[in-house]
Amino acid sequence: MSVSTLDMDKSTTPLWLRIAAILGVVWYAFGLMQFWLGYTLNTASAIEQGAITAAHGAAIEGTPQLVWLAFAIASAAGLTGAALLIMRAPAAKTVFGLSLLSAALYYLWVYGISGTGADRPSEEIIIAAVVCAVTLGYFLLSRRVT
């Protein structure tokens, strides 16, 4: 696919789809920021300041690097998928599928495998459900319009 083909596809992308894709870019950029803030969090300082509990800090500290990588991939793939969706590129389906799989693996570890779900704030499970639902929505949308 040439650059001119991508430009042509972008010009024929309906306004509603461009808006949805731009919202996706913002959503997943925020996800990347959340990943970075969590990954680089100084848990000792956050516990000392009362921002998180000691149990939550231990849960964050105990997160394996591969699980953090799943979070990063979920966010970066979502961001890439949203950009591809603007161009109606067929690759958006695959990239959103990767994002969905990575998010599911991350949350499966957090709430299923690690046993630390109860140590995290209760609203995080709601956030997990929303993240997975939004990514599923973008995956299904990309299957329909690309």
C-alpha cells in the first residue's frame, strides 16, 4: 500500500469515524501515560504520603516485567490501531486484537493470577472492565470499517 493510497483512504474516511479514531488516539495516549506513571511510581514515597496503602504498594512492586510489558503493548497497540483506523487500514483489526489480548492478559494477572486484586482500590476493577470494553469496541469497529 502506497502513501498516496493511505491519503486517499483518509480523505474518504467519514467524519464520525475520524472523530472516533481521534478519541481513540487520546484514550490510548492516556493509557500509555498511566502505564508510565504506574511503572515508574516510587511506591515507598506514595505509601509515606498516604496516596496508596502498603498492600497496594506491595502489589505494584510485585508486578513482573512481562506483565508491565503487556500493559505497555496494550496501550501502544491501541494508539497505533486508532491511528490506523483514521486511515481505514486493514491492519487496525490485527493491532486492536493485540491490544485487547494484551489488556486481557494484564488484567488476568492482576485480578486472577497474582492474588493482589483485593489489595488494589476497588475502582480499578471498574477501570479494567471499561478498558477492555472500549478496546473490544474499537476492535469490532475496525473489523466493520476496514
